Amino acid sequence: MKIYWKNYVGLVWVVLFTTACATHTVKSTSYTPINKDSQNVPEDLLLDIGVAIFDPGIDEIKSSEEETTNHDIRVAESRYAPFLLSETLQRSANWGIVRVMPNESSPMDVYVGGTILQSNGEAMAIRITVTDSSGREWYTRVYDEVISQFSYDPSERQKNDPFQKIYNTIANDLLAYRQRNLSDSEITNLRAISGLLFAQRFSPEVFDSYLSQDRRGNYQVERLPSADDPALQRVLDIRERDFMFVDTVQDYYATYVRQMRLPYDSWRELSYSETVILRELKASAQRRFIAGTAVVLGGLAAAAGGSTYVAQTGGIASVGAGAYLIKSGFDKRAEAAIHMEALEELGTSLENEVAPQVINLEDRTITLSGSVEEQYGQWREILADLYAADVGEL
Amino acid sequence: MKTDNLFKWLSRAVLLGCVGVVLTACSSSSSSSSSSSTAIPPPSSSSSSSSQSSQSSSQSQSSSSSSSSQSSSAGSPSPSSSQSQSRSDSSNQSASSGQNSDSSSSPSQNQGQSGAQQSVENGNNSASGQPSPNGDAARTAGGGSTDTAADDSNSANAGDLPGSASRFPSGQDDGSGSRDTSTGDLTSGDRVSQNGSLGGGGGDYSLDTLPNGVLSGSGGTKSARVLTAAERADLLDEQLRRGYEKFDGFILGERERAQAESNAAGSSAAGGASGGGGGQPMTLEESAPQFEIPGDLPTSTSTAQASESFPPPEDIPTGRDDDVVARQLREAAMVEPDPELREALWEEYRNYTGLSEQ
């Protein structure tokens, strides 16, 4: 009776350990469609969205993922994901123009910023922060998704990005927030603020007094310029050209995304497989270690405390079985290490492919921004002279 | 006989007295001529050079217009007669009303100079009561003094330094001082006119926009005309417009290049496009010659190129809901003469707007 009790306790421990080490991964194969505003929103009530280059989130990489995360790929993703998000928002037709912003100097009605928290082909997590031109933060949310192999099916891949659900969800949340929290007058106000911020950037002498900041630093419209104000017309002309500049940068990003898509998808698909295998191997190895240890301990107990020959023999056999389990755990761990190396190699391979593209994208964007900014500087001087001529200072 | 001698002496005494009176009258007429031209009796034809100076002085004081005509005549090649010289001197003296020329340096240091200076001051005083003509007189005087530069270097310097009268001590006559300031120094003239201290100086205000010598016909005409605020604004607007054109040409060219690369990347992606991209974008300076537009052409490069339009394919909707990119794709496709490129652009339009997915 005493032996039965010990065996019972040992079995419970094994079950508990095994259960505790088991992982449950919920994979999504469902598709979240993009919601469209049921109302036909007038054009002057459509908010323009600027999507900032995402933070690669290198500082926030978990120690357990450090080995399998390639920093250069993360940087490449931080340019890739915003473009997909901007395309998604643009296709939703719920907004005005939606652009990936090369810098923060062009004011938009709504800004979407993000930090990539995880991306390994199987799972992706992005923290999104939305603010508006007044400086008010709408919300910060974390979007994560674990996809199935089905998402890499060529037919599915042809239609959408494997993680398109994340982008669609972000777009839907953005629309829901706007519908719930913003009235038409507030939208008009935000558009006015972004326009005046741009005007301030070029002609602060004229437009500084049109905006003020409250205690929290949020912008408020003090007054509006006349629609036929020549200074405003000049600034609007320049803003049209700023949009052209931003549009040109979109073409750079489009080229970059197109160049990156194929190798990146290949990497993600392979990474998906490797990540799944790696995770299973690690879990299997961990289970084997625990189970083997428990069996060894149970066997030792049975062998030491066994009053009969059968019990002692059974205990010794259990110790042997436990040792085998532990050994197989080591084998699994070695196998996992091979897959980890494979992941690293995959990462290095993609890194070699996309890193020059990232550098090229950055170089082109910076060169164009520099040229444009130089022209903007001349226009600022002319606008300042015009202002001086208007007030008779010259 | 005694009586005859007495009459003889008396007649001599009277004659001497008359001569004395005449001489006294002549000497006092120079000083009194400034007070009133009518008070001066016409000099005798046998009068000395001093009487000639007196005459020219009286002429310059009697009427501004006559002084002006004299000055202008002095501007022409003048004969080297003593009379013209004295006229020129008197002109210099009257010019000193608008300038800070040192009268002591004037070559004609004759007896009537002090009287001439007085006449100048009096002329200024009377000018302050009549702003507009006096403004003309002052301008003419300035021109006249400049015209006499060949004869008098001091006068020439004074003419070249407009508005030196503004450096007069503050005790100077306010009317002439403010007017001179406005006529001479453009900058200070602006300030004066803005401050409203230029009483009734409508004629002088026009001078604020023009440098000295333009109206007088002197060497100052070579200098550029100073622009009004409106003209300056027009020029700056024109400069801005040229900047727009240059920028438009540059950015449209860059966009075209980027879109072509994007399309190429899209088509070659299936074959495994590798990194590198399409090279660096041009800078504005690099692109400037390519997109430079003649200054007098108001049209931009894009509008010049968009001369012919091709209708969209049947499956393309009206495009009323197009965003900026779709609209630009549509416009690019509609003006693309190459059928293959045009179809590629329409395909891009379909992809972008989601038509291909429907």
C-alpha cells in the first residue's frame, strides 16, 4: 500500500510537470476584412494620415528571441511594414491621402507610429500609437498575430501579406476611433491645425499667431486666415509641392517593398517552418528533461524503497527509462540548435539581400529630402521677404 | 562871381553827394535785394560785376521757375563770359539750399555772397509754404548744381551726395530740412514720409522711390530705380513661381524615374530582384539644366508635355474618387504616347485602385 502511494505521488508530479510545460499556440486562419465607412464622407472631412517609419524595436527584443532575431532584418521590416499599413489605410477609402512619411517635418492630420515587437514569420507583434495634428494621442495598442502555414500558401500570398490581418485590424480600429470620437468640426479643426503648422514652417512671421498651445502642449486654432490671403495661397502652393515630394518618396518605398517582398516572404516562410520546428523541439526537449528527471527520481525511489524484487527491478528500469528520456531531450536540444543555426543563416542571407536596399532607400530619401529642403529654405526666405514687403519693412 | 563860385561848389557838392548816394545805394542794394526783388532798382548798364551778380541773384530769387530755367541753361555748354560765370555762381548758391555745400568754398567770393545766402534761406522759407513747387525747385537746384560740376568740384560733390542737407543741424529750418531729407536721402525720406512729418510733400513722396538724379537728368540716372513694395512683391512672386517650375520639373522627373524603377522592380521581383535599387536621385542643381525653363515662358514642363490626351480603356471608371496617386497615374497614362507604356500605366492604375482584384 505504501508503494502504491509513492507511485501515485510520482505520477501526479510527472503529469503536473508535463502539463505545465505544454504550450498552446492559437493560430489564426481567419481573415479580417477592412471596414469601410458606411457614410459617404465629404472630401474636406477626410483626414490625411502620415505613417511614420516604425521603430525596429531592437531595444525591446526578448532575451529568448535574441538569438533568432536579426537586427538588420528588423530594420528592413521597420520600412516594410509601414508601407503595407499605409497601403491598407489608403485602400480602405476612409481617409484622405495616406503616406509613409520620410521625416516629421511635413504635418499631417493624423500620425501613426509603431514599434515592431516581434516578427519571425510565424508571429508578428506591433505596438501602434496614433496621434493627431493637435498633439493629442488617440491610443496606443499592441497588435499581435500568429499565423498558420496556410497564410504562406501561394494563392493566399498572391492576394495579401501573410500578416495582413494585423494591418486590417489597425485600419478598422482607426476608423472606429474616428467614428466614435471625432465630430465633423473636430476633423475640420485638425485639418486646419495641420495646414497652419505647415504654414508656420514656411512663414512663421505670418502664421505664428494663428495657433496656440494649451497646458498639455496641444495646438489650438486661435483664428483662421482669409481664404484669399495671398500668404496662405503661397503656402498652399508650396504644400502641394510638399505632397509631390512625399509622393515621390512613396515611389521609393514602393520600389523598396517590391524588391524586398520576394526574398522577405521566402525568408518568412522558411523562418516560419524553422520557428515552429524550433519551438516544438525546444518544448519537446524540455518535456523530455522533466519527464526523464521525474522518472529517474521515481525509479530511484522505487528501487531504494522497494521491499520486493519486482519493485526494485521496476525502479531500476524506471531510472534507465528516465535517463533515456533525458538523453533524448539533449538530442532534441541539439536538433533545435541546428534549426537555430538554420534560422540565423536564413537571416544572414536575407540581411545580405535587403541591407543594401535599406541603405539605398535611406540614401535616396535623404538626398531627395536634402535637395527639397534646400529649395524650401529658399522659399522660406522669399516668403519672409514678401512678408517684409507687405508690412513695408523693406 | 562869388555866387558863381558858390553854385559851382554847390553843384560839385551835389554831384559828389549824388555819386555818394548812388554808391551807397549800390552797396546797400545787394543786401536789400533779398528782401524784395521789386525793391531793387534796375542797375545801370555801366554797373560793375557786383551789380551783375546782384542782377543774377535777383533773378534767381524772383521766381523759382526762372531760376530753374537758368539752371537748365547752365547745364548746357555755357560760354565763358563773366555774366554766365556769375550766373553759375548764383546757381551754386541757390543750390546750397538743398545741399550742404560750403558757401565759403564757392569760387565767387564777391560782395553779394552773404546776401545770396540770405536769399537762399528766404527762398527756403517761402518754399516751405509751397511744398510742391518748392520741391521741384529744390530738385532743379540740385540738378543745377550737379550740372555745374564741371566748373566747381565742390558743387559736384554736393550734387553727388544727395540728402546731405539732412545732416544740417537741427536748428535749421524744419520745412527745408524735412524736404531736403526726403529729396536727398531715400531711406530717411521713406522714414520721414512714413512718420508723416513731411507736411504736404506729395511731390517729394514720389522721390522716395527714385534715387537722386533721375529727375534732374544728371549722372545719377545710371543707377537702378528703387522698387516700390508692390513691385518688389511682384518680383518675389515671380522668383517663387520660377522656383515652383524648377521644383516641379525636378520632382516630376524624379517621380517618373522612381515609378519606372518601381515598375521594373515589380516585374523583376518574380525573378528574384536583388538589392541595389535605382541609384541616387538627382539634386535640384543637377536637374536644373534638364528642366530649366526660359524665364519668359509661363508654362511648366509638365503642362508643356501634356499636349495630347488618349482616352482611358473601357474598364476604367470615371475616377471621381481617385486619390492623388491614382489621379496622377491616370493623368500620366492619358498623356503617354507610347501604347505599351500607356498600357503599363493603366495596369498600374488598375493594381493601385484595386480594379484588378474585382
